[in-house]
Amino acid sequence: MNTILPESRLGFLLEPLASCKICPRNCGTDRLHGKVGVCGSDAGFNISSIFIHHGEEPVISGTNGICNVFFSRCNLSCIYCQNYQISCNRAEVNETQMQLHEVVDSIIKKLDQGCHSVGFVSPSHYIPHVKAIIELLRLSGYNPVFVYNTNGYDKVEEIRDLESYIDIYLPDYKYSDNSLALKFSKVADYQQVAYAAIKEMYRQKGSTLMMNENAYAEKGLIIRHLVLPGNVDNSINVLRDIADISSSIAVSLMAQYWPTPAVMNHPTLRRTLSSEEYETVKAELENLGFYKGWVQDLESSDHYLPDFELDKPFN
């Protein structure tokens, strides 16, 4: 690929990393000059995997899959993280520091294989990089559907600034209970931060999923919630929060929780979800009037645990 993003433009996009307050941690670290923030990340294009993924919601994956860009590290520290191999903030992770053109070249290869969309996974602390990747793809003549796949811990102003870049927002809404967020993810203000970010996503996209002739989503908002064992009340209140915004929003209710090695001795997180717990949450989803979205099978916990030591982690 011969197209390049001008150095001045790339420098402008990355400049906020000199005193990074991109995510709600507001740590102010000079990532631009090699230091790492609370997220454990510097200013590089630190990528764990770029591959075609078939395991997202059907309207996103479609038949040919989505080209997912998995950034390493994370601005949360979830003790039960299913992607712990790449999100762990201080341990060694399987990552490659790539140049912008290398990232874009890799994405283009996947697009040329038939992918219609590009997903950015765990992007909250890499928003300048997301913008640079999108701008260079567009300069190269590619304008796929861009999906922002986030843990929900995002600043409203950063989401607002993504309006011209992102087609589909795919946020988690993990917690309605900040004490739970502090205990499980080491952040004390998750509920209000995620709620405000999702409201901004809703302002931009509304509750209508815009579909193409192949029934693939091209614009919209889908909110994911992973039900955690022993925490049914949290899930019920998450759904109530979403309903306060609109019960017309598409919700993806997930049962795929699997206890990772880090929580094998945890009093509640050391087991998978029970049928009774999941049925209770599903009943509330119906009671609140949600009518768009997806509900995973309870047995999904056997199928979605990735291994990022593999070229295709979800195989």
C-alpha cells in the first residue's frame, strides 16, 4: 500500500497522549514519550491480534466475519476477564508493536477476503490510534463499517468526537453497582461513566439498527451485558438503566462467563452461571419490554473462551 497518513496529521492525532486523559482514569501520563498509563500502554500501536472473527452478533459477523483489531492492555482491571491473556495490565502479553501502515495493510487483506466491517476491541485507551487507522483506510479507498467494541468505560467527550468515525457502537454495560465495579474492576465510578457514554452513543445512533440488503448492520447501537454468577441484582438493575434510556435499544444478553485461573478461589466467580440465575435475568429483560437483540444459550460458556496464543484465538 502506497498511501500514507501525513506525519503532521498522525502527530496531531497522537498529541493528546503527551498528557493522557483520553479515558476516565485521567492519569495524565506522558504516553507519547514512552511512559505507560494506568492502562499499561504507551503511544505505540500495540496490537495483540488482527483476525477475521465469526463469533460476534449475527448482524455484525455476517457470513464472512468481521476483521477485529484487538488492542492489548485495558483501562479496566476486571479480575475475571475472559481476554486476560492480552488485557492484563502488568504481566507479559502476546502483543506486537506495529506501525500504522502495517496495521492498515493487515486489515485491508481481511477486507479483500470479503469482510464488510472492522471492529476495534478494547479501544478506550487507544482512541487516537483508532482515528488514525480509520483515516488511513479511508485515504486508501476503503470505507467498511467501523465497530467500536468497548467495555463502556469511556468519556462522553471522546465518544462525541468519534461520531464521524464510528458506525456501530458495541459497548458493554457491566455494572449498575459501583461497589461491585470497584471490587471486580478497580474503578469506583463505572455506572455513571458508562451510562453517560451510552447515552451519547444513543444520541448519535438512536435505537434503530440500519441494515443492508444482506441483513448486516451498517449503523446503530447494541449494548452487551455479561451476567455474572452470584450477581443477578446487578444484571437486573443494568437492564433497568438501559430501559430508562430506551427499551427499543438492541440488547445482547450473554451467558458465556467462564471462571479464569485468577478467580478459581473466588466465592462467587469461581463457577459458571446457573440456569435459575439466567432465567431470572431473562425474565426481567422481557418484563422491561426489550424486543430487539440476542440471548445466548446457557451452554455458551463452553464455546467463547479465547486462546490468544493461537493465530485464530476463538477457534
